[in-house]
Amino acid sequence: MMMGKKLEELLAIVHAKNRFDQSNTWFNGSGTYLDEIKKEVDEVAEEVHAGRRCYLEDELGDVLWDYLNLVICLEQEQGISAERVIERAIAKYGERIEGITSGTSWDTIKAGQKQKLQDEYQQEISALIK
């Protein structure tokens, strides 16, 4: 599967779109893509029920497009890191799958992860105060 190469190609297009967006009056930053994701998810749900695979794939592509554009906008607006988003997802869901396959409940794993996230946030806040 050449998913990595295709994802890189899509990201290059997203970055080109982001550069274009910067000079357009209709562009509303990350809000543009948050609104679009909501609409596209509803369209995905419609296509799931309609059973039209090519339309479903197209709508899923729209969700992916808007999500990637959102992440790039949030990198600029709030200083998040797309790479860290991926790293966090790998760690989070890797831990959950490892846990449930070894007998730990999903809720127990989630509770521990929420606590770790809260601890990390408190450290960030403490660092800002100092």
C-alpha cells in the first residue's frame, strides 16, 4: 500500500490551498474548516445509508480534506503541531488497543489517559505562570 506517498501528495495540495487561502476575503481561518467538517460528516452519514460507494468515498475524501486543512490552519493560529497530533493519536490508540487485548477495560484506559492529559495541561499552565 502506498498510502504514505499518497498522503504526502494530498498534504502538498493542502499546503498550496492554505497559501491561496491567505489572500482570500472569504477565508475565515480554522472556522472555515470546522464548519465544513460538520457538513461533510452529515453527507457521509447520508451516503452510508444510501449505499453508494463512490459517493461515500468522495464524501470521506471531503472530510479528510477539511480535517487536514483544519490542522494546517491550527498550526498557524494556535501553534499546534500536525506531527504531534499524529504522535498523540498513535500513542493514545496504541495504548487502548494494547490494553483491551490484554484484558483492561476501555473505560479504565481512557480514565488513565484523561488524567495524564490533565497532568500535562497543568504542567503547561505552571510553566506559563513562572
